[in-house]
Amino acid sequence: MKLFCRQFGSGYPFVILHGLFGISDNWVSIARELGGKYTVYVPDLRNHGQSQHSPVFDFPSLVDDLLQLTEDLNLKKFFLAGHSLGGKVAMYFTLQHPEMISKLVVIDISLRKAPVSWEHQMLIDAMLGVDFSNSAARSDVERQLAVTIQSQRLRQFLLKNVYWRDKKMLDWRLNLPAINKNLLNIFEGVEVPGKFEGPALFIRGGRSDYIKEEDIAELKLKFPGALVKTIPEAGHWVHADAPGEFLRILRNFLDQ
């Protein structure tokens, strides 16, 4: 599948993958910051943003999409980063195509399989429950989401996925039915043979449990050169919670 992709700056190529319910737009400010030294590519994953929809939504298809993107962009060797779902895709891709990756950055996700989060299912149910026929503006959508989603910040994150389907009707860019049907696939562990011997950085939020202490030994079996950095004041959306510290850690790693 051909992915929609944003491009910023010039220099050594660096691909950044967003997480579940995210879009490439979430990474624009960071991509611009890095664009002075790198050519930063930020695609929308399938069933997200402006990329195509498909009933198939699993790691093999997401990895194949990324491979096609590298062929379309003629990327032979590059830096790769991913947050959450994007981090798992990045690990899969790196273990399957280690010769293509110079450095790997994984943001707040581990290798392990996890039970489907009730919070993720709640968010999907809340989005599926929006009545767009009664929504003349994004504020109307937010009022409906607020019934079940208390966090304004989380509502604003989800609202980035709302667009004008036509002149009269708002809708979700996300392919919610496909994501809902395949949610179990996304919580599977990363089970790929081999190792990546190159430089790898794992950045986790101190207020998040997506990378636990007991996960680190397994990470270092697959990624022997892995560094793990913790930003104490950040949650799962590390790059949004502490952008300054996140950028400092990322730049130090990439620039070495």
C-alpha cells in the first residue's frame, strides 16, 4: 500500500512512525526541529490520516507498507523511529531488514505481548459512537466524546482525526471498523527471528508502564546495543509531554 508521507528538511534520511490513533501531523513540530540536519519523512500508517484504508491491519502488512515507502523514496539506509504502535512496526522492520537501518529509536513500547487495553477499546467505542449528523463543528464532536473521555488533552488528540468528508459532513479519517476488528493483532508481541546489532535507543516515560524494568533484558537480547533513557515527568506520549528533553536525548543519539 502506498502511504501518504510528509517530508521536512535536508540531510541524512530519518523516518518517524506515529502510534495508534495518531497521524503524521502529530510529529510536524519535531520533524521541523530536526529538518536542519536530516531529511525527515513522517508517513501516515494504513487506516490512519491520509493513507489508504484496508480491512487488513496487522504487523506484516504495516511492515510491507514501510518497505514500499522506502522503495518509493529510494531509501537504502536510514534512521528509523516509532512511537507505540509505530515503535513495534519499527522493531519488526529493523529485525527483518537490519541492513537498511543505521540507527533505531523506539518510543515507549516493548517487545512483549500485552492484553488489549480497556482504555484503547473505550476510545474506539467512543469514536464509533459519535453521531456526525448532529455535528456541525469539531466542538460538537468533542462534546460527544466528553461523555466518556474525561481528558481534554486526549480528546484533542483524537479530534486531529476529524475532517470534512464533504461540504456538509464531518467524519473520522481513521478506519475505525478495521482497527476495532484487528485490535488483538496490534497487542501481539514482536516475535521476529534475529538481532539488530546496530545502535538502538529506547525512550520511555517515567509515568508510563509500556516499558517495564523486566522488559529491558529481553530488549537487549534482540537489540544488544540498546540504550534505555527515561524521562521521569513524561507519560506514554513522551514527545508531547516533554518535547525539550525528548529532542535533547534524540539529537544526542542521532548526532553521535
